Amino acid sequence: MTAGLIDMSLNEVETLAAKAARGAGLSWGGAEEIGRAARRIARAGGDWPSLVLGLDSPAAGAPALEAEVLARLEAEIQALDEGKATRAAVAPAILAALEALAARTYVPASARSRVLGAGAGLTDND
């Protein structure tokens, strides 16, 4: 592995890509498709992070654009030779950008969210 890169399993790639796609505004179904596509692209040694980061636009969640993005990814996957990689390496800055998109799916920490069941609630008895 190249120095300075973070080693990720293909499961981590798929999960992070799906969360980042959802954070970019795609539907959960579209985000899951993006996750599976990212996994296949990573397995073939392709540049999956730039595809996911390219989703971050105000119109990303629009149904027409979402369908176009998924069709483009499918075409790109068809052009790839299926690789045999089981891991993917990503630069720390790229990973941070992907995690920032994924973080948009998290519930903001507040007293109200804790009362409604987020986290441990008002009492942490672990």
C-alpha cells in the first residue's frame, strides 16, 4: 500500500459511499446503489471516491438527476474489468470529505433529540 493512504475493506467502501450519497441528497435506494457501485469500482481499482464526491450538489436528490447518475455509474461499471482486490486505499483528505458527506445523515445532538430516543437518552446506565 502507498504511504499516507488509509486502507479500507470493500465493506467499508460500500457503507461509506452509501452514507455519503445519502448525505448528498440521494434517496436511500439510490444511495444503496451508489454504495454497491463504489464497491465494484474499488474492487476493479477504479476511482470510486471522486464519483461519490461528485454527487454533492443541490440537485443531487432530484429524481431525474439521480436516475442519470445511476445510469452513468452502471455504464462505467460495465466498462471496468472486474478486479480481484479485497481492499481499497484512500487519501486521508478524501476520506475526510466522504465522512463529512456521510455526517449529514446524523441526527444533531440536542436535548430534544436525546428525549426522543437518540443516544443514551437522559440517563446513561452502562
